[in-house]
Amino acid sequence: MSLRSFRAALLGAVFSVAVLPLASFAATPDDTLVVAQSIDDAVSFDPAEGFELTTVQSFNNLYQRLVQSNRDDGTKIEPALATSWEAGSDGKSLTFAIADAKFASGNPVRPEDVIFSLTRAVKLNKSPAFILNEFGWTADNVDAAVTKLDDKHVKLTWTADVGTGFALSLLTAPIASIVDEQTVSAQIKGNDFGNEWLKINSAGSGAFVIANYTPHEALVLQANAQSSDKPKLENIIIRNVPNVGARRLLVEQGDADIARGLSADQIEALKTKSGIKVLAVPSARTDYILINSKANPTLGNPAFWEAARYLVDYDGISKSLLRGQSSVHQAFLPVGFPGALTDNPFTLNVEKAKKILADGGIKTPLKIEFIVFNDQPFLSIAQSLQSTFAQAGVTLDIQPGVASDIYARGRAGKFEMTLRYWIPDYFDAHSNASAFAINKDNSANTVAKQAGWLIPELTAETLSAVKEQDAAKRVALYEDLQKKIQQSSPYIFTLQGNDQVVLSDKIKNYAQGLNADQVYYDKVEK
């Protein structure tokens, strides 16, 4: 058998494990980690496009960036594909020295790959492109902004009024992952920059490569033989298990090594099980209700936004429903970020909500389409909201759907109300502020745009905050922004997450940080 045939047979065998029916699962192989979770949210594994939990969690394992967040302290930035960097005297440029590294293909990492990766991400202009737009980069000027100095050095320049510290923070985001230009270029169709191929394949220098991916079934990663720091395990199988009860059963019986997204009841039951351990990982995830203010006049009325804030049973959802998986948090910056508000001014108050609706000229009863992920805890939270909103004469018509479809409808503005979460893309307050407090003219693909909310004044304030160099003044500006959005906006911030991950006690060195992309499989051992 040829080496190619042997590898194909191996990958076929690994993939067959991923898609077996639940009843036929056997104990997980010694060289393979099996993870049970929902991957229905996955839209694309192209780092220039992928913006969902499943894809974001994969990128640190598939790709490297010029710089990266420290695993233990995300506010610290350290070298990755860049061995060092030097800030320009103008305060608007950085020169990076490129490490001796190889992609999974065996191709060396070159300045050309950095140029290709960053410029293609801007020109594709997919959902996360606004992160690189913070440099002032556009499809028209990005080619001149990212240039090769020699075979080991690349220079980045920008026009936006931001400092080098913030620029480095932007470069830790998944969209700044470096892809193999030669491999991707061979897959280009028309003007897609290889996007169609990268949706289900990888071309990085990370610890793993995508061996197989079948949407809504399984993602199979294989160790990258070219990695400078070879992972301990040969394969990672991330199996789509939409049913949370099935996830629990798999990890409890030893048929999965890790399970994510279990309910509070299941977590409590597993805490006392032998052979099982539960990790509680602080999360920067903020949960919120998104209202499409352009869907109809009622949803565009600020009185409805205000009333809705008093129709959420924050404590009931947090304490009774989720029990340790989330805490009440009513601002767009998560606790752990400088300037995050910690006061929660809203409580369930149906009578007050009724008065606000009446005073705002909103007649009840009324019915609102409410699209939600067909997964827990989203369905349970939606049912709680349905119950409390109904007390004020507002019927929430819950319409569950596959997460990827719910995202697509949200981004296209084809919804009335939905339940969402936001995860910072990098460790800086602007990561969240740029999503919720920027929309001058609908040109940037922000959450505010998806809400149909034009906010030129708040946009100007947000852009002033990111320019501010005095740390204390900058914190004060973000506190003010949060208060304004907290009081009146088409978003209702409800919770901050606390990720509970269930693992077999055979698993060692699993690492997960505050931010969603900080999931690391390379050091995991059995």
C-alpha cells in the first residue's frame, strides 16, 4: 500500500468513528480525542469568514498569527509566526521578523503569505472583516498597507488614528491567521480568493489540519507533521451531537472524552460521577437579545426596547435555569475587561413594562417572530422569555433553527427578534464597542447594522475612545458608552457565561481561556 493510500485509509477509519450511530460507539482510541458538542453553527473554516463558536474554537489549532494572546493571560501579547516586531517612529507602522516555520503542506511561511492572508481577508469583506477595517484598511488601500521588506520581514502601516498596542491586539484576532498562499491560490475560483475551498479545508501552520469535515456531522482534525511543536495526540474528532442528553451519555460511558454545552441538571449529576471531572472556565461571552429595529415600527420604537428590559427574568434564568453556567450581566463589556460595568439596573417588572408600552403608543396584544438556535440553553431561555413577555401581552413566536441558518438570517436582517451571544475577537474594549456602538452609515457589518440602528453620534464617541491614549480616560469613555447603550438600544444584555466543560479524568493538559478562540488541543494527553 502506498503512503497516500495508507493515509487515506487511516483518515477514512477515523472519520467512520465520527459518524457512527451513538449506540455503536466504543471506547475512544488512545491517540484520538473525541469531543461531543453541537457544531451546527459552523458556517466556514476560512479564518477570513468563520465567526461562529465552533469555527472560532478551531482556529488556534489550525492556524498561527503573527502574534498571539498568552494562554493564561489574554491581555499579554507574545510572538507566534513573528519572532519580534518593531514599532515605527510615526506610531502607525509595525515591522515583523518572520520565524522559520512551515505550513502543513511543507511550504515555508514567507512575507508573501502574510500579505496574501491579510489582504484577502479585507477584500473578501466577510463578517469579521470589520476587525481589520479598524486599521483604516479597505479593498482599495490594503495592498499598499502590507508590504514585503525582504525575505524575512513584512511591514504593516495604517491610516486610522490608533496606536501600536491596539494594532497588535487586532492582529491576535482569528481573522489575522496566516494561510498558505501557494496552497490556497491553487484552489481559487473566480474572485473568491480560495474561500469556497477553505470553508471545509485548512491551509495553516498550526498543530492540526482539517482531515475531514461534514457539515452537521463531524469535524476531524489530524496532527500536522510539519508543526514546530507536534501535538501529543494524532486525531481530534469533534462530533456533532445536537441532543444534550446524548452528549452526557457519551462522556459518562467513556465514548467521548469531552462534552460541551450540557444543561445545569446534567452538570450537577456528573459532578459526583467517578471518572469524570467538570471544569468551570470563566468566559468573556455576553448573551443578549437582538431586536431588528427596521422590521416594523413597533420594533423600531425605543419604548419597546425599554419595556423589553423589564420583561426578562434575569435572576430566574441565571439562578434557577442555568445554575452556575451564567451570571446576570447587563452591559456590552464582559467582566474581566477594563471599564466593564458591573451594576445591573433592570429586573423583571411586568407592570412597569406595560406602562412603558402604553405611554409609547404601542398597542397590545402583539406577536413577534423570535428565531433561536435549536440547542440548549437557548431554547430554555427562549421559553422563559416567552412566558414573561406574554404577561405584558407580547407573544414571542419561537422559531428554532440550525444555528448557521439563524446567523445567516440575522446578518441579512431577515428577522424580528433573536437570541444571540457575543465573544470578543481580541482583548480590548473596542472589540465589543466596535460591534455594538458603531454604525454611521450601514457601511460596516456590525451588530448595530444588523439591528438597523443608525448611530452617527455614538459612532463618533466610539472612535474617540479607541484613539484615547490615557488609560483612565479611555476606561471612562467606555463606561459612558455602556451606560448609553444599556439604557436605550435595540439590544438587551442579559448574561455573562461561565463555560462548564465535562472531561474524562484520563484527559490531561486540556487548556481553555477567557476568550472563545482560546481552546487548545495541542498539549492534550491521555
